[in-house]
Amino acid sequence: MFQLHPQLAADCVTLGTFPLSQLLMLRDANYPWFLLVPARSGIGEIHHLVEADRQQLLHESVCLSQAIEQAFKPDKLNVAALGNMVPQLHVHHIARYRTDPAWPAPVWGRVPASAYTDDAAMMTVADRLTGALPLDAGFTPIP
Amino acid sequence: MFQLHPQLAADCVTLGTFPLSQLLMLRDANYPWFLLVPARSGIGEIHHLVEADRQQLLHESVCLSQAIEQAFKPDKLNVAALGNMVPQLHVHHIARYRTDPAWPAPVWGRVPASAYTDDAAMMTVADRLTGALPLDAGFTPIP
């Protein structure tokens, strides 16, 4: 039975689900920062997923990347599966700008997370993202 | 006409080619660190590849990940497409250990690259990797 890792649950808000993955948004106003977490127990690496799940993860990652590009017009996307701290497989998708506080370095460990001013500000960013997801992404928002 | 970005050519040695991507190894003895560079001009993001190329990149990434796991028995793989400095699409595949100099942080910008003692030492690591690639990876070594 899949359960979201408590560190991801603490750091993120869950926006909804794709056929394979949960879609999370990090509570960090420095960057539009989203995560895909395949709902598969005990998986820490992309290549440990079965082939059909890997294909589905690629599809969801492409849909998410297209939506981030359309909604936020970043200068660059950063897509990464690291997991040195949280072993549950999660794939970061981060909109990066030449003007953001970590540019051009990777975001991890650069500047402290900046809290959104309130839930409404956070959900405005979330809504921009989910509103840009293509129909064939198969996204279901959290009720 | 595809040409490898000069910064990647300077930082890496080219080990060979998959059907889509060049396989590079970073000149940094701190970590077994490999890159896939799809041989497509003007592409900076995974989702900008055509669908068939995305599928092929996934296949090559999975083959490379399996080989890294078999050859180096890392504690974790780090797989990432960042590209804030070098806009040509390249996907890092890094074997990480709890004992490596950057753990648990991501490797970028943590400690300076450590030169391999000589070409023979570097090629020993390269040969361990390429010897572990599965046959269906379609890998062709540099002659």
C-alpha cells in the first residue's frame, strides 16, 4: 500500500493525481517547484519501476514540463530524481529564471525556502499550473 | 548537424554512442559520473524532443542506470537534466555513496572536481561501466 513519505508530505502540498503519480508542489515561493511521486511502494529509482510505469512516468513528466513552460515561461526547466535524503522516488520539476535567487546553480541547499505569504498565494501558482496541464495528462485534482 | 557543446567536450571524455545519445564520462574522480547527450541540434529540454526520441532517451537512461548499479553498487543514483550553464540537453547519471565528498547534498558546486591520476585510471572506470551495459542498449564504443 503506497504512502507518501512524511518528509514530502511536510514540505509539499498535494495538488492531485495522474494515473501513476501524485503531483505535489513545494512550499517554496522562490521557484514554481513541482514533484511527481509514483504511487508505488518501495521504489527509489526510475529504472526500478516496471517498464509500463516508466513509460507512464515519462508521459506525466512531459505533460508537467509542458504545463510549467506554458504557465510560467521559465528560462530553463530543471528535472531531477535525486533522493539522497528522501528515498521514496520523486522527480523534481522546477521552473528556473536567470533572476531567481539560486541561478545558475541548482536550487538545493542554496537559499532557504521562502514561505508563500498565504494559502491563497500558493494556490494561485498551483492553479496556473494545473490549468495548463494538457487533457491527455489524465490529471485528477484533490477534491 | 549535431555538435557536442564545447564545455561538455572540455569537461568529459566521450565513451561512445547509443542510437540517440552520446555517452560521456565526467573528468571527476570523486564520483562515477556519466552523461547522455541526445545527438539532436538545438534541443535544451527533454520535452522538446519528439516522442520517439523521448522513448529512446528513456531506454538509454534505464540501460545506463542498470549498468551503473551493476558496475559500481552505489547507495543512490542521481539522474538530472539541469542545463542552467550549458543549454545543450544533457542528462547526468551519477553514482552516489554515503561516503562521497558531497553526500547527501547534490554534487554540483560542492567540492572541486578531482582529476583522475591518469588516463588509465579513468579508463578503468569507463570500462567497468561499458562492460556492464546490457546488449539491447545498442552501445557502440569510440574506436
